[in-house]
Amino acid sequence: MVEPLHIDIVVPVHNEAKSIEATLCDFDSVVRRNTGAEIRFVVCEDGSSDGSAELLRSLSDRLSIKLLSSSTRKGYSRAVIDGFRATESEIIGFMDSDGQCDPHDFARLLIEIENSDFVIGYRDPRNDHWIRLLMSRAFGLVYGLLFPITLKDPSCPYLLIRRGAMDKILSGNVGILKQGFWWEFNARAFAHGLKIKQVVVTHRRRASGKSQVYLLPRVPEIAWQHLRGLFALKRELAALRASRLEGR
């Protein structure tokens, strides 16, 4: 009898009490039915004030959940990094907790990881607020000038990655982009020469509420942080590339 594939799926959560139960239960049901994989959610609960942590504890009776809960806000990037480091499976997944990742797409990600180090979705069309779309496009122009990245959607939060590939990405000074984690993650993936596949995914509307990060008053601050982080990341990856060339 063939053992089912075990996959840890990292899910950062901040104030998602209205939708997180439906999001996780739907994902668990669809993935198990469509793929036969045994999944465990590694949930990074990040200083929520709406009862998310208590709800997640109660859900552990019905779902396989490893809960990392923080009484204070660490921020998206740090929560994701801590979640990745708490995983144990050979193949690791990631999705955001807002219900925008369609569980029916997971089977296609799983097929592609068989011959890849890393599989990432690209959202077509992308179903976000216009402020976030505008920021992403502007940021992408600068990003494209600094990094030789060929991904269609380098900020997509829906992926599968092999443990060895993840360990390479997390070996550096990861977390430089505190709000733009996936831009940094993918730049590091390319710098390490990982074999990457892209899969088109459905991008649904948020299950409830609105983004806790990309609010209009915070746009100038986030843009400045992103730009500073990009140039710091560029310097670090240039040094990594130089050391790899010296080691040949």
C-alpha cells in the first residue's frame, strides 16, 4: 500500500476570525479529495485581536494544525519565515489566509513539483484593490530593473517548494522586505539557481474584511521601505553570486 504524501502548508493569520474556519476547512476537504495528500496547516497567528487564536485552537479538534501564536504583531514576513522554519515535510506549501487561493488549483501545483524545486502560481486575473494593484505594478518596474526575474507574478502567495530549496532561500538575511516578502523570496530563489515552474491559478475575492497592510495612509511608508529593502537585497545577492562564481 502506497503511503499518502504528507505536506505542511504554511498559513499566516492576522485578524481573520470571520473567514479562517471556512478557508481552512474548504482547503482541507478539497485537497484531500482531489489529491489524496495528508495536509497539516502550520498556522502563524500574528498578534490577532479578534479571537483568531482561540478559534484556531478549537479547530485543531477537526483539522491537523500546528499553531504558532504570538501575543504581539511580528509582521507578515517574520510570521511567514517562522512558519517555514516550523515545517517538517519534504514538500512545503503556502497560502494566504484570506480565502483568495482556490484549493482546486492545488492538484496542478502538486503535479509540477514532481520535476521542480519550486512551483509558484500566477494570478490571472488578479482580484485585488486598485491601490494594491497600482503599487504592485510600480514596484514591479523597479524590481525588474534590479533582478533578472522572469516570473509573471512574483508576489503570488500560493506555492509548493521542496525542503532543500527552501533551506537555500532561508539561509541568507531573509526578511529584508518586511511587507514584500514574496518579491524577496523569488529573487533569492533565482539567485540560487532553483528550477522553478509557474502555474496559472484562480484568484478569488477576499472571504471577508480588507487587507491589514495596504491601506492608503500607509502607502508612502510601505513604498519607501520596499525601495530601501530592494537595494539592500540587491547588494546581498550580488555578493552571493560572486561567492558562487569563486567556488566553481
